[in-house]
Amino acid sequence: MAQPYVGADTIFVQYYKDAIGADWAIGGRIRAGVDLLVIPNFGFNLNLAFGGWSGQNWGLIEQGVGKAG
């Protein structure tokens, strides 16, 4: 039995904070896939996802990271 699905999500997160202020990032993802059930309580999942993040000052956490990816 096959159960296809599609979905999307958005994430808004604070990733850095100091005495001066905080930096926030936003990200999103779309995904599609199928659950392939072998028996009613056991199966396999195949999925494909595409997403990205955007935020300022990633370099404060790790050197060489761009503003979006």
C-alpha cells in the first residue's frame, strides 16, 4: 500500500544573542514523498525536500558562512 504526501514548513529562530541584541533567521522547506507499507505497522519512506535559510551575522557562530543558503 502506498500513501503519498506533500507538505511545507517555515522556521523562525533566534540563533545568536549577546548584550547588544539578537540575530534571527528564517527558513522554509517544501517536501513530497510516499510511505510504502509492507504490513499495516511497518513500511519504508521515500521523500524529497528542498529548503533554505536566511539570516544576518552567521559568521559570529561559524567563520565563512554566507547570509543565505
